[in-house]
Amino acid sequence: MPLRLWNTNLKVRLFGEALFNMLFWMYFPFITVYFGAALGNHIAGILMTVPPIFSIVGSLLGGALADRLGRRPVMLLGASLQTVMFALFALSPSHWTDYAAFIGIGFGGAIYRPASSAMVADLVPVQERRQVFATFTTANNLGAVLGPALGAIFFFQYRQELLWSCSVVLLVYFIAIYFIVRETLPASASIPERTDSILQVFKAQWKRYGIIFRDKVFLVYILAGIFALVTIMQLDLYLAVYVIDYVPSQTLFSWNGHSLMLTSTEILGWVLGLNGLLFVLFILPVTKWFRNWKERDVFVLSSLLSGVGTFALGLNTNIWFLFFVTIIFTFGEIVRSPVTQSFISHYAPEHARGQYMGADSLQFTVGRLLAPVTVFLSAWVSPMGVFGIILLSALISTVLYILLFRMYVEKSHS
């Protein structure tokens, strides 16, 4: 689906989300370091376990409200909350206020995302969704490539200016949503019932989520995603620990008697940079190559590539070998990304699409909570033992995806 044929809603959001995402990656990778320097690494480590909990609540709430109030009001709510929290962060008199603002930013983003994804599903035909979701992912990952390099300078030297920039960009984006973006809630969505209090409204929403989580196919999908993401998320977790602790400094290449030597930390930077660059360059072509593949086959291929590629990291410490296996596990992540969103967008009932999108984000949040277990285990388990656990997680997700689509076919024919 060519960009010129996109609905105006999608064009506005593509530009706005891409710009904000670059600013996001200019501060997010350094937040743990920032709080660690201010409050101590031990306290910072504990504090960083709290934001995912707020993200779970925000995602479920955002998804429920997107089906009840509409996509546009929820997106406005999420964007306005983030705008205020960035301003609070910039004006903050203490590190604890910084921390509260950081949680608020994540909570606002979690509220925004299910409505945003649901709007894409509302506007784009089923056969075009993979390509559109892939385009959004490409735009977001451009920020992930450029952001950290710029943030290393701006976050520590011009932090207030960076935070004010984030606040202003989100304010402009809020205004654009308000004046340009139109509501897309399907006519088939249920009309909100009258309730006597806000508490009853929330009770009604949680009751609906109870119905969703009794959907066995959806539960298997979430479990499969959690095990797959535990593998994929090791890039900035155990992979960083392994490269810095076990990969020696070495020559990248030599010419005319000169050589380029890289330290362990620099090798990690090159691996992360290669991962981001591959994502930006190949997500659209790969999505097109696999356009006619069954979703089951894409999910299975993704888990296997991610698992085998990550496991292979422990087999050799040569820098060129590390680059090679980085390509393997990165392609596992690339083929998965657009298919995840397209699957849930057509699996979810039209009237509950926002809630399913919100519940779908649980696999990322729970995966993020479980993935650091590998780092803790590394204190007692050898590198190959840890990589073996990561491979096992990928194989479990493979089996669950096969089971998922068997159940899905049976449900479709029942």
C-alpha cells in the first residue's frame, strides 16, 4: 500500500510517532544510568521493576477505553499525559520527582498505544496491514538507531533542553491529533452502557478483560509471545553482559600496516548498531518477501532464528562471527514484528479490537519482566548454560505457536 494512498490519520501519526520516538531513544537508554548515579545502582535496579507494572495497567486501561470512548480521545489522553510529565521532568526539583515523571511518561505511552494500533486496523484492509505496520516499525527504528548516539551527548549535557523538546513535540502532536485526526471506532462497537460511577465503569472494563483471558487461543498466543520475547530481548540484557565480560578486544580489520582495534564495549556498540541498521534497512523488504507466508510459519521461523542465532553467540568470540550471528537473530526479530500486529488485528472481534490490542501488549511487558532473569542466572551459570536457557525459551515458543494455530483452525471451523 503506497504511502500516498494512506489515510490522513495514518500519515499524521507516522510523522508524529517517528519524531517522538527519536526523542524517546535520546533519553530512555540512559535512564537507568541516571538513576543509578543519583540513587545508587541497587536502588535504581529495584526502581526499574516498577514502570512495567504501570505499563500493564495503562495498556489494559487504554485498550478498554479505546473501545468505549473511541480511538482519538484515548490517543489525546495518552499524548497529553506524556506532555505534562515531560514538562514535570524538566522542572523537577528532585530525583524522586524525576522518577514519578518517568513512570507517568510510560503510563501515558501505554494508554496511547492500543488505541493507535487499533486505528491502523480500523483503516487498513487485512491484506495490507503487515506492510503498514512494517512502515511504522521502520520509522520508529530510525529513531532507535539515531537516538542513542545523539542522547549520549544531549541527555547528560543538555537534559532540560531535551526534555522540553520532548514536551513541545508531544504538545504539537496533541494539537495535530485534535485538529486533523478523525475517529475510526467501528459502528459495530458496543455503545457504552450507563453507569452510576467511574468505579462501575472500570469494573465493567475488567469484566470484559476477564472474557478475553478466558479465550484459550489468545492465552496461548500471549504465552508463545512471552517466551519468544524473552529470547529477542536479550540484545540489551545478557548479550551486553556476555560481550563485555567474555569477548576480548580485537582487530576489526587491518590495512597497510594499520589496524582498527575495538574494545569489548566498542564491539557491543557495533553489534547494537548493526542490529538497528538491519532493522531499518530490511523490515519493509522482508515483510514484502514473506507477504504470502502463513502467519504460523513466520512466527515459527522467527522463534527458531532468534533462538539459534542467540545461542550461537556463545560458540565463538571472533568479532566477524558475532556480526554473522547478529544478522541471524536480527532477522528473527524482523520477520516477527509486523506479523504480530496484523495477527491480533484480524483475530480480535471488531467491537473489542482496542481491548485485544491492550491485552496483546502484555506479552511485551511480561517478557520485559522475565528477560533479565538471564542476567541474574549468569552469576551461577556458565555462558553456554545461559545461552542454552535462551534457546530453550525459543523452542518452547515454537511449540506454542504450532499449538496456537492448530487451536485457531479448530476454533474457526467449530
